[in-house]
Amino acid sequence: MSNSLIAAHLEALRAAPTAPDAETAAENLAKQVKQEGLQTLVDEKVLEQLHAFAANKKSGYERESAAVGLHSLATHLKAAAGPLLLASVPVLLELYSDKGDVVRLAATAAVRAILALFPPEATRVVLRELLGVVSGEVGGKWKTKAGALDSVRRWVEEKSKKAERAEYIAAELAIILPTVENAMHDTKSEVSNAAKKCATALCGTVPNPDLEKHIPALVQAMESPANVPATIKVTGNP
């Protein structure tokens, strides 16, 4: 009985003709999954099917429904579903390059809802998932890369959790900054600008008050080797 209900909710979501219909179907799906347990996401291939909706190039309705569905799952299932939903973030970031405004908006809302599920202790896992998109491991469209960089920046700057996350972010800088630095040289200005903002936010997590005033110079040095001598001179002054 439960299997047929999951299938029915997924079909209603896939075929939803309007946004309100999609939201209703998505809510019903999420409630059913919550009732049956998180394992349903895997056993009934819920995430797999939502990813298939997202990849349907012939139907903007399905792509929007995928994002709406994932957003609803994150909202209803809460933090316990985070590890299962994280793999959907690259799929959603691909939708940032969609031609449809409603699809992009739905994808953005879903990404933010999923990332909000994770505690500061999950910083390494979250950032590496996002930076895998930036480096081109998944996708490669410029809007997708810029969206991933913006998501990293938002993770770093979110006021309510900034202090808690700072220590974990600072511990990852040596690994994540090279990817962000590389993105500064992207041919698309939107990507390079997003990378600069991201790098500025990341450097701001270093627990050294004396370094804070030099962050713009450090970012400029990452952007261009020609700026390194000037940066060394500036940071060497008290």
C-alpha cells in the first residue's frame, strides 16, 4: 500500500501542471516519506526519480517539480535527511543554468533548504560537495559554477551560524582556497567575481584580527601574481 502511495505522489509531482499543484504533490510525498522512514528515499528510488525529473530537458515542468520536491523533503524531513539529500545539491545547481526563471528560483530555494540542514561540524563535507561543482567535477556551466561559489560564500557568511562555522572553515582553507583561486581566472566575469567574493569571505574566517585589514590585498594576490610583491609589502607593515 505504502509503495503505491509513494509512486502516486511522485507521479502527481511529475505531472503537476502548475506550481501550486507541484507544491501540494511535493508536500504529500514528503509527508509520506516521513511516515514510512528515510530509507524510503532509497528503497523507493525517490531521489533517483527526482533527479531524473531534473534531467528531463524536454519538460520545464518536471525540472521545476524536481526542485520543489527536494525542497519539500528538506523542509519536512529536517536534519536527519541531510546526508541523503546532499548528493542532490549538484543536480540542483545544474538547474541554475536553466532557461526558465521558475526553475532557477525553485532550485535556489531547494539548495538553500538542503544546506540549512547541516551543522557546523559538517562544514568539510558541505564545502567539498560544492567545490566539486566549482572545479568542474560535476557540470561546468558558468551559472552553475557561480551558484556553487555563491553557496559557499553564503555558508561562510550566514550570520546565525557564522561564529560556529568559522573554526571549521579556517581548518579547510588550505584545501578549498586553491579551487576558489582557480575560479578567479574563469573566462566568465560572473564566475570570477563570485570567486573573489567567496575568497574574501573565506579569508575572513582566519582567527587573526591583524590579518583582517589585509584581506583585500590577499585576494588581489590570489587573483594575479603581479600583485604578490605589493601584498607582501602591505602585510609586512604593522
